[in-house]
Amino acid sequence: RGRYLVVTVPDGAEHSATARALTRAGVSVRAGGPEAEVLWRKLSFLAPTALLTTWAGAPLGPALDRDPAVTGALLGEVAALADAQGWPTTATDIGSFLRRLPPSLESSMQHDAARGGPTELDAVGGALVRLGRALAVPTPVLERLVAELQARGSTSR
């Protein structure tokens, strides 16, 4: 649905057959560091964006502003999980990145939930909740948002 597509791969993978095929198809491919960094960089904005827009039923700007305490706590929990996995970041860093995105941005999870279809709730939010438990990192806001979305009928695919 977006107007841009950039695929970030771990250092060294930019020369893989898949990366070359994507480049030939017109997709921008860039190297972005070690694998864990690439994955956490994506998850640290994807998870809050998907969870907040779906929870608020609104685009990213209004979703970030709906409940600043929830937003701040969620970003803090995601940052704590990333840090525990070796990618140091802060809630402020994640929030600053999200604020640079278009405030009208809507997530695919939000669209899927609005149409009553299956969502990636378990793959995104559920995975972070499970990671928090495994690492003994408290995630009460993540758990709350996932539970609320499940109660609304957001099913997983």
C-alpha cells in the first residue's frame, strides 16, 4: 500500500541471489549491519506501529497521541527487549523515528483487523510477549494491548 519499498539485509547479503533479483525488479536493497540489528531495527518500529494503530483504530499520528502513557510504556518495553537482545535503543529513539513517519500511516494489521480478517497479532505482539517472558523482561503494556486486541477478535494468521 505504501509508496516506497526498501529491503534491508544483513551485511554481506546484499550480493545474494535474492538481493540481486530484488534489485533487478526495481526494489532498493541495502545492507544494514549484523542480522540481529537489521531485525530489531525493523521490529522496533513495526511492532509499535502495528499495535498502536490497530488498538486505536487510527493512523499513526493520532494513535501515538491517543494515550501518551500507553505509548511511552510500549516504546519502553520494546526498547528493553531490543536492548536485552543486544541492540541498544531507547523509547525516545523509537518514538523519534515513529514521529518522522507520516502521521497518516496505517498498518496492515490495522486494515486486517478492521475488515475482520486474520492479523499478524501473534507474530508481532505475541512474539514480543513471549520473548519478554523468556528474558524476564516485564511487558505489561504489550500484554495488555495483545489481550485487548485478541478480545476484540483480532485473530492470528
